[in-house]
Amino acid sequence: MRMSRFAALTSSLLLTASAALFGAGQASAAQADFGYVALGDSYSSGLGAGNYDGASGNCKRTTRAYPALWAAAHSPQTFAFTACSGARTGDVLSGQLGPLNSGTDLVSITIGGNDAGFSDVMTTCVLQSESTCVNRVNQAKAYVDSTLPGQLDQVYDAIDSRAPAARVVVLGYPRFYKLNGTCTTGLTEGERAAINGAADHLNAAIAKRAANHGFAFASVAGAFTGHEICSGSPWLHSVNWLNIAESYHPTASGQSGGYLPVLTNAA
């Protein structure tokens, strides 16, 4: 696994500051250079968190998303935010990789959920029977086993080729539901369990491909525990009939309290 470039930079700056204090010279501006590129889908763009940047159009990027929050807290010299709502692996390859280069130090990404049919799975489970929901979940899991690994490999190969020195943090997806509790989502316990199992299945596949490329996989399942839908303090939208696209996406609290600390620990 690649060393954290942000940690290395911090150590370098501390050593340089000490040297300057004791007369050993001034820090070179190049030592403070740090480039961060945020790629991925709606979980990285911030759909569900509100306050969207109008210039980002349907990508629904927001300053409340974890990449923008991390950049605001750590002030990298360069920050490119190309994550886009609805993105699949092919969209990352065709439209998001431009800012990557040999000077990129950190890359973050969430990708794979849309390829696996996340939106259709949830629509099926909300509108149809439990058996139909479970069958659709199983179809998505089969896709994750058979097709998604190759698609992830293409994305990870492209990132590695364009930014060979970068620390790459691949973030996972949360489980959606708190089980064995009182819930008024309209889904059965069996449906909620199947959906959570699919999230775990997807995360396991993503983690394996990331590890095979020497990238860090950062699970958010623990961070969202106690904050799932049906919990007392959810960080995920349930079905939002007034803004259906935001359904099953992290709220602003999910971005700042769930995703941000996970990236911070992994960067």
C-alpha cells in the first residue's frame, strides 16, 4: 500500500520549519506543494447535502461534500473536484481524469454503485414485492461478481497511469438501514437486510480491486453505524418524494460526520 503523501508532506514541513528556526535555511515553495483530485459519483459530489454549485449542473457538486470539506481544512495548493452525480466507471474514464498528473499527491473516489444498478435496485424494492426486490438485489450482486471487477480495474489502471505517485483512497458505501428496529420506510425487514447485504457485497468487491492496485480502501460502514435510515439520527435520506434524486444519499451530516473523517484518517 502506498504511503500517505499528506502525512509525508506534514513531516517534511515540520522538519523544514525546525531547520529554518535554527538557521538551516528557508523552506522551498515546492516543499509545500500538494495536489488533491476528487473523482467519483454522487457520494463524492455531495448529492443529498444541498447547497449545490450551479456551475456544476447535473453533477450536483457542493462545498458540503467530503472532498471540498477536506480541501477547506487542509488547503492543498491545487484541488480539482470532478466527481459527478450519476457517474459510472466509464464516465470517470471519459470525463474526470483530466486534472491527474505526475504531481498529484492525493486522489479520492467512490465508484461502482451506479454500474451495479443502485438506482434501479432501490426503485424496485420501494415499488414492488419483497421477492422481486430480493431477486433484483441478487442480479446486482451477480453483476458485481462478473463484470464490475474489470470495470474497476480500468479506472484504477488509468488513475495509476496518470498519477503514479499519488496516494489513492477508494471509499466505500454505507449500509442503508438499521435492522430490528421500528421503521416506517415501507420496506420489509427482509428487503432492508437484502439491501444491506448488497452494500457489503459491493464494498468487498471494491476493496479487493483497490488492494490489488495498491490503493487504500476506506470503509464508511463503521462511521455510519447508528446513523442509518431507521436509526434515531440518520445521516442518509430515505425516499424523498420532493427530490427523488436525493433519496438514499448522505445528508450534509453524513458527508461531514461520516465520509470526511474516514478520508482524513486514510489520506
